[in-house]
Amino acid sequence: WEVPRYGKVPRAYLELCTRSVLVMEELTGDKLAVALQRDMERLAASLGKSPEQFIAEEQEKDTIAREQKMLRVGPTSSEYERYRAILNQKRRITNLVGACY
């Protein structure tokens, strides 16, 4: 899995900005749902499965876990926040380096 590289920083329209509103150019890109679907498809392909097989297996794992009164959990909120902060810092550094050139 690779963290996406951020290559474009939207330009601020200073003449339209106020103390409480920041107006920036619109950047085109994929919608979140489309990007998540694509990531899931890549993960399924890396496991040698179709997206439908992957989803069915994950749903089956969830069903088994519920029947056994087990809980499938991801990262804690503090772990998630730490990960988000790391990605945010990486983005800022990448943007800073890009702005220097």
C-alpha cells in the first residue's frame, strides 16, 4: 500500500477571502466513494480474488465474529488520529518542498 503523492496545492483567491472565509481554486479528482472502491478492488486483486469474493468473505468473517460474540476492531481513535497527523505532516512537507521549487 502506498500513500498517494500530493502534487497540487489549490491557489487562494485573496481578493475574495475574508477573515472567516478562505476561497481557493477547485481541484478535480475522484469522489471518496470511487477512490475507496478502487482501493478495495486493488486489495482484492492483490489477494487473487474478485471484488465480489472479497466482500462476501469479509461479510462472512463479520457474521462469524458476531455469532461468536467477538468484535472485529480496527485502530483505536488515538491510533487513527496519530496516523492522520502523520499523513497530514507528510502532505505539508511535500507541499512545502514543491513550493520551494
